Amino acid sequence: MAVDTAVISDRALRALHTASLSERQAEEIYAQGKGAVVFALLELTKRLAEQRAKTAAESHETPATPSGMKPPYQKPPAKSRKRRPGAKPGHAGSRRKVPERIDWQAEHRAGRCPDCGGKLKRCQETRIRYTEDIPEVQPEVTEHVIHRDWCPTCKKAVEPAVPDALPGSSLGNHVLVLSAWLHYGLGNTLSQIVEVFNFHLQMKITSGGLVQMWYRLQAMLYAWYEQIQREALRSAVLHGDESGWRVDGKTHWLWCFTTRDLTYYMIDRSRGSPALQKFFIEEFAGTLVTDFWGAYNAVACALRQTCLVHLLRELEHTEKYKSPGEHWPAFAKKLRRLLGDAIRLWRRQDELSEATYASRRERITARLKALTDTPWEDAHARRLVKRLRRHQSDVFTFLDQPDVPFENNAAERAIRPAVIIRKNSYGNRSQRGADCQAVLMSIFRTLKQRGHDPIRTIIDALATYLTTEQLPPLPEPKTTSAK
């Protein structure tokens, strides 16, 4: 519809251009008839669309950015380091130790001066420099001559076992364990491992052959996997966490249970109590440290500790993305102060007398009860109060139990290597592959925590198993756990 702008007053037209129309100006446009009203609505719509587009361009918003999440380029810059990396000035430097063994010696002497090309006068001064390198690798081929002898008692021919390779395999145990460690311990992809062996190690292997060997390795080491589970269930403090996983394109969950000396991974279709019932086959007598995920409430355990860091993150996330009401700051301030005081009391428990510590501990409990009994008007405050009431006995367990932390960082650090592997491999293509993944990741991670060389330890265990058909027990911790 063509509208003559002359029928609208100049003042009303300027108001339309700035999208700031007053009630009186709107009445003036309405009095001028249908054409003026239609023109005003179209003009306002146009101005609002231009303003929205300008705001989006300035803030770099994109339709792909989910609501409640800031794009990375809008987030504030990371905090600068408190100090420069490296040792402080004046500290002794750190360098590689002098090798205990010298395999080769080489002498180097310049023929002429590298600057002017002049002739040099020979001196007796020398200096020593050590280099360590890997020689060119050439696969070794061993011909095994296996003698068969007759057993008069059993009435059959018998032969000795070959401890250097799996039965019927043409690849040795070093290749098997090294490739499995690269995949399940370090997260290299299958194609990368094949290229390393084919080009650097000059050993032709196929991805299918490797996978079948890994399945056999999983079956032989499964007793260690079960031993890790038993020791986890007997531990005093156990940390738990879970993360997403993909199996044959379907969503599964990677469960992680860890202590100072072991880590147990499990990949399951469920993120609820059915998966936890597979791991907690008996009542857990220690303290279970987790986040606030509701599935952990189904676990029968003596004590629990919920992660306070998750609670503090929830406060920060609510303030940034949830638009809480005017009553939220008072609640958030009280809860932050309560958690901070509890953590400070935990850190000072060795400095305080038993009576002083017990008095302050009771005060912490009373403050939590007062906080949860208060009828907060803010919806987000009521949501967190409901969570605190449900976990009221689990929030401050760390104040009463030794070696129980107030956070779940141990589980998050233990699950991180598996998450990196997931980013590289995108999960597993079958349930059998997922089971193999969980078993071998658990064993490699546990051996690392216990201070053992995973490759040499498993090779020795395989040799014992192939000779005696008995897998030795999982080695005990040798040193302080290496996180």
C-alpha cells in the first residue's frame, strides 16, 4: 500500500525514524487514518529490524550460539599468570643427567676457522657433549624350533609354550603391548599406529590384525580388571565421575572410579543406577566423592561427599546466564561465605584445638540448616536450597573424615585422558570394542598410577601367563601415585 508521508507530521516522522514514538504521537497518527497507521507500523518494524541487526553485528552474535552460552570471543580474557613460568632467578638450572652407559665415541675437529676460513693452530683443549638418540629400527625375526615329545602317561605328543607371542600369532608381544599402549594409554588413533609401525618401525601390520590382537590381550588381562574393581570397592575414599561416549553412533556413558592407586573405567548404555549396580556389586564401606548427579544417590555407601567446587560453579553459572532476581545476591553471598568458611576451617584443623574445631564445626552445620530453612523468594535460590536439603549430610563430610577432600578433582583428572582419547577416536564402533577400551584403559592407567612401566610389566605378565596359564597378580604400588 502506497502511503503519502505528507499526512504524518514532521515530529511524528522523526519519532518513527528513531523508534521512540510517544503515546500522544501515536494518537495523532491514528487520527490521520488507516494509511498513516499502516505506514507507521511498517516504519517501526523496519527501524527495529535495523537496530537488532546492528546490535548483533556489534556483539558478533550468531544463530548457532545457544541461549545461555556466551560465544568464546565474547568471554573475558583469561587471567594473567601470577608469576612468570620457570624457576626463580638464582635457582640452579635443570638438565639431563650424564648417561650411565656410553655406546659410541666420536671425535670432532674443525679443519678451518668457520668465520674467516683461516688455518687453525692445534690445541689440547676439549669439551665433552653427550647425545642420546634412537638408532634405526630393524625388526627382528625369530625362528622358533618347537620340539614335540611323546607322553606315555597321557598318550599324546606335547610341546612347550612359546612365551614371546600369543598362540598362533606371527607378531611378538612387544608389538602387541606397544601398540595397545599407544592406543589405549596415549590415545593415538588406529591409523596413526599403523603408520608408525609401517614406516618408522619398518614392520608391516594391518589395523584389523591389531584389533584382533587387542581383543585377545583384553581376555588375558581381564583378571586384572576385576582385581581393580575389587580393590576400588575396598578403598577408604573413592571418587566417581561420568562423561559421554559413543558406541556405534549411539550415546553411551563412560564411568570413572578412581583412588590414589587405581582407576576403573566402564562404558555403559545407562547413565543411571543400572550402570552403577554393575560396579557397586556390594555395599561400599568407604566415602564416595561425586558431584550432585542424582544417580549416585542409589549407591549404598557408608558416607558421601559432594563436590563443593561444582556448587560454586553453579552459583557463577546462575549469575552469568540465568538472570536471577533481586533476592539472589543475598542467598549467593550467604552460601559462598558458608562454603569458604568451611574450607578454611578444614585447612586449619591441625592448628586448632579439638574443642575449638568441634565448636566451629557445629556452627557450620547450624548455618547450613538456617540457610536451607529460610523461605527464599528467588526461584534459583529455592532450586539450590532443595539440592542442599537433599545432600545436607553430604556437604561437609570432609570436615569429619581424614583424607576426604571437598572437591572431586581426582575423578575429573582421571577421566580427562579418556576424554582426550574420545576426541581422537570418536568412541567405539561396537560394544566389544567398548569393553576392550574400558579394560585396557583401566589397566594402563592403574599401572601408571602405581609407578610401573606398563609395557614391560604387561610383557612379563604375558610371558608368565603363556608359560604357566596363570596371570600373576596386579603389581602393588611401587611409588607415590603419579597423577
